[in-house]
Amino acid sequence: MRRPVIALALLFAVSACGTEVAPGAGGRPGAPTTSATAKTAKPTDGETSFGKERATPPPAKCPASGLLITRGEIDAAMGLRAITLTLHNCGKRAVDVQGYPVVTVLDKVRQPFKITVAPETPDGPPKKLRLTTKQTLTAELIWRNTVTLDTTDGPMQAAYLKVAPAANRPASLIELHETFGNTGKARVTPWARPKSQP
């Protein structure tokens, strides 16, 4: 009568071997959250593996410029990656914003990768927007984590993004542990008002 219980216990013990517990919400804010196993399947169809990250935590302090940029969670589908960049006016004065974020992808020692971030205009040319205190604007950074087969270059493992609201404006440093493939290309949309904000 005890044999089925013993067999079930053995099956559970075997299935549990080689599995790591994914870090929970109690980890360091902004740290990557991944589901890990002892063996990771190799990417297929020219795609690299992907680990989802939480959005950047709320800022602890407003910079002297009065403008701060954070990111949302990574949206992944069929090798396509996208994140929302949010420009916060945490200062005391309204500012005019027009155009695109200036994005630089950095490695773990904060050196830039050779990645061209091209402007994308899904809704026509950028509009001039007045950003008052406590208002936000958003833009989308889009790329593919494809690894082409006609080169010996491996995928570029990003660790940070350096994002400025516009050229010659102070930039925010954003943590981002993600693969950018090896195509050296990304796209960014212009700043726009969030749909939830008039």
C-alpha cells in the first residue's frame, strides 16, 4: 500500500533537481528578475535568450536639471524588444521638449556599443510639447536581439542606457541588463504625451 507514495516522492525529487529559484520581489530595486534553470536551451532561429527585468524604481532625488528619465519593463515578442522611456519634469519650471531622446547603449564598464539608434516617426514629425511640473512624456526604444550568422561577432550584452531628453541636455543613466544582438541597430520614437495624460 505504500509503494505509490514512495514512487511519487521519488518522482518529485528527480524533477526538482537542477532547478534554481528565481529571485523574488524582495531583491535589490532595479535588479534583473529572471527565471533560471541549471541548463538553458540554446537560442534558435538566430535569436538570443531573454531575461525579463522590472521597471526602474521611482527616483530618490530630482537632478539639478529638473528632468529625469526612467524606463518601463521590457516588452518581448518574437525577437523584438521594446521599452518605454519616461521623461519626468521633477523640477519647478516648465520646459519645452521637441524631438527624440538621445540614447546610447553602454556595456558593464559604461563604454558605448556601436549601435545606431535611428529616429522613427510613426505619427509624423515630432511636435513641440510644453512639459509642466510633475508632467511626463514617453518614447519607445525598439530593437531586435537577432544574432546574424554571417559574422563572428557575438551579441552585445548591454548593462546601461544613457538617455538625454535632447541633444546637449544632461542625461540619465538607466540600468538595463539585456541583449541587443549584433546587428548594431535600434529605433526610437519621438517624445509624446502618454494616453492617460491630456
